[in-house]
Amino acid sequence: MNQMLENRYRIVRELGDGGFGKTYVAQDTHMPSNRYSVIKQLKPMNQGSEIYQIVQDRFLREAAILEQLGGGSNQIPTLYAYFESNGQFYLVQEYIEGETLSKKLRTQGKLSSDVVKDILLKILPVLEYVHNKGIVHRDIKPDNIIIRDADNLPVLIDFGAVKETMQTIVSQSGNTPKSSIVIGTPGFMSSEQLSGRPVFNSDLYALGMTAIYLLTGKMPQELDSDPRTGEVVWKEHAPDVSSELAAVLDKAVQSHLRDRFSSANEMLNALKSETIATTIIAPPSPAAATIPPSNQPSTVVSPQETKPSSSTSSSKGSKAAIIVGIVSLLVLGGVGTFAFSMMNQQQAVQQRLASIEAERQKAEESRREQNENNSRREQELQRQLEEEKKLREEAEKRRRDRVVQVQSNSNSTSNTSSNTSSNSTPNSSSFPEGTFANSEWSLNLFSRNNNIYYQAQSLKDSSSLSLQNGRTSGSSNRRIYTWNNGAYRYQVTWQPNDPDYVRLRVFTPSGEQLNQLLSRN
């Protein structure tokens, strides 16, 4: 396999081919070390559809997310580049040399409690970092955690964000309802994720199921569930696991999200101490039991008929009083202990209820924030579609007006009319020469001596930029013109079958800075 991408990346071998596209290992020929990279090629699609632009925009946003995540943790692959070539989208990421947890299990067999606990202790801080960025991974499983050879650290790969980009193609085309889009792997998905509403501790559920798989060697589908509670029955397949670690994993994979850990940090702390806070109902103190009354008389009569002396009677009376006092104290002490025990139990129950309510509110808030983010994204996509539709209508109206003007000024002969019309309208089959504008930008494009020129001016602050030596790519029905200016990249997209508008995009080292539609003046 000797294919080159972008005249830079030499494909070495194919890693996988799935429903979302293909994955390759490639060498970066522009780097002195010819370092290895992983290239993900998203599934190709029809360039002529409106969905193409939507997916392109979302792809760039998701690439920016991956860039941000990889730059903040050395246990998430670094995003080296992303680009579009011949109508297909590519991600270039750091190549991680090591074994996935799935491969580790196949080669070594079931992992010990200590090894699994060590993996959890090292991966949970990464999940806490990801969740603090407001991102749910959505596809945690043994195949998506690699133990890196260099430092034996677990690396989290294959975020669901790019998969969601590709699922958008299906949902937007009407083949699948939007609400049914589900990202993840069966068996490792919680019930709320299966219904298309993942939250942060959905990732904790998947991580818990991954740990159970490593300990038992059983896929989730091979494990039974308790018919009364619906919880996973797995400890019989891993009898040597400590009760403390088992308790942590049991809580992580609870069927109800409110019963799980509320955050990766909480699970990490529980794992470090290997204790789970539970409410213990203590039995009543033995001192609380009622002491039966004594059957012995308070005074003992001697078998002799000798009358006891007054001092002896007084002594025996004192002893009886002491006995009664001791019994009274024991009874009162037992009642007090029982009351104190009940009060502690009531306080523990109240604290537990308060903790459950706090977790529920936190999960509800997380779901609400996620729904709001999704709503804002959908509104932004709708706004872009409406803006594009409006600009197309305006461009079509101007085109019709030009045709009418040309016809009204034409000579009586059809040849003259044809020449006039041809001179008035730019040659739409070769290059979008002319001026394009919207409320913010004015762009002039022209070609001289096989050199493509770019002249742009901001209508807000009158700043301008002129570039030349544009590079052409794309296909016959969609052309892309690119100019480089230092670390900045300027790109104009144009469709010959709709020649009266172009899309202007500006890219910086940190991502896309500008993306606007301009129509011909």
C-alpha cells in the first residue's frame, strides 16, 4: 500500500474498516523522524447535498474538541491535523504503541484485581478531565483503552464525537429519527445511553463493565442479571476479587444512574479507600432488654427462730436499696442507649436521602445542560441553513436582473445579444472571477497568467488582505481554492453549477476562525 494523502502522509497499513469509515497507520513524510500517525477517513458522501456542508462544519468543530482534549492530557492522543481531500474528511492523530485491553486479555487471560485496580486508578483522572470539559466519551470499552508500551499508562481513544458527525448524515437525510441516534457499544452502554440520553456517569458504567470484563473474561452479554433488581451477576466468575473492589464496581454499574457514582473523582476516591459509604442499621443494645423482676424476697429469714438484731436488719435493708438502685440505672441506661441508637439511625437515613437527592439533582442538571447545548447546536445549524437559503435567493434574483438588463440593452441580432450576455456574466464553467460580498466581507477573485489572486476587505474595520498563488483542488462540481499566509490558511469553495456564491473560510493554528457565505455583486 503506497497511497499518499495531501502529498505528506504515506499509508502503511489499514487498521480497520467500519460503518463510519476507515482507519490507517501512516508515516508523516514532512517530519524528520517520519513519525507514525493514525489517520481516520470518514465515510464518503454526496458532495452536492446540503448535508455535506453541515457535516463539514460539524467535523471541524469536533476536530477542535479533539485538539483541545489531546492538548490537555498525555493519556489522550494528540490531534496533529485535519483536512478535506476530494470530498472526504480526514483526522490525523498520534499513534499509540501498545496493546488494547481486549488484546491484553486475549494474550494473558483474566487480569488480577491489582492490575485492574491500577488501570482504574490511572484512567479515572483522565475521565474527570474529559467530563470537566463538558464532554461524554460515549464509547468506553476494552478496545478503546490502550496500555502504552512507553510508560504502561492507559490511553483513552476513539471518542464518540466523530461518530456522531457521521450519524448526523443518516439523521439529517431522514432515514433515522434524530432522537434515536445512539453512540456506543452494546453491553457497555447504560440504559439512559441506549435511549440516546447519555450523561457523565454513563461513562462510569461503561468503565465498570470494562473492569468486570477484565476480571471475569466474560463479555457483558454472557453475564446473568438478578431478576429482582436487574443488576449484573458477575462475582461468581471472579471469586478472588476483594469485597471492597467488588463494591466499587457494583456501584459503578448500577442500572439506575442515581445509584452510581456522581463523578469520576468520587469513584476514584472510593477506589483509593476501597470503602463505600453505606447505611448500617445497628441492632438494639443488650442493655435495652427488660430485666425480669427477682423472685427472691428482700429479707432472708433464718431457720432459727432467733429474732435478728436491729443492726442486721438495717444492713440488709441497705443492700436491698443498693440492688434496686443498680437495677434502675441499668434499665435507664438501656433505654437511653436504645434511644441514642435510634436517633443515629434516623440521622444516617436522612443523610443518605439527602445524598441521593443531591445526586439526582446533579444528574438532572447535567442532562439539562446537555439538552441546552444540543438545542443551541441545532439552532446554529438551522440559522446557517436559513442564511444560505437567503443568500442563494438574493444571488438568483441578481442573476435574473442581470439577464433582464442584458436582454433590454441587446441589439436586434441574436449573435450580438448572445455576445452581450456572455460578456456580462462571468465564465461560470472555469473560475469564479468577480466580486462576492455579504454584510461583513467583500472578496475579489481573479486569475492572470495561471495565477489565482485573492483580495479580501473587512466592511467593519476596512482592513484588507491580498494574496496570490492560489492552489486548486476538489472535483468538477465542487472546487476549492486555497492560499497560505504564514500559519493562516484561506479557503474559497465554489460550485460551478451554482456560480453566484462562494464560501469563505479562514483557518488558524487553533482551528477555524471564519466561515461565511458570500454572493456575487
